[in-house]
Amino acid sequence: MTARRDFPWGRWIRLSVGHYYLAVDRRWFDRHIRPELTIIKLSKQARAYVRAEIDEAAERVETQFREIGRAHV
């Protein structure tokens, strides 16, 4: 993984750094979070996620993992 960079997180998060926003591995992000997100085309090449959607998806995944953990206890 490349070195972490500090970003001034705005309303949109570019696709290439979405996993940094949640501080997770890119593959984990692609598997658990990305399928629920809308991709916005900002320009000819630039794509982004809506930060609020990332937060909502992360909350759902967190709740799901908590419930799975309780079932195994």
C-alpha cells in the first residue's frame, strides 16, 4: 500500500482515494462499500463518490458486522 496522505475531505471523494477516507484496504473497500455507492463523473477523467453515501454504507457494514459478532458470542 502506498503511503497515506492527508486530504481535506470535501463533499466528494475521488475514486482513487475512497479507501483512504475509511482507512481500509482497497480490496476490502471494493468488496464491502463500493457496490452501494453512486459514482459521479466530474470531468472527462475524474470520478468521485458522495462522501455522505460512503458514511451511510460504512454505518450499514458496521452494524452488520456487529450483529454477526453478537451471534457468534
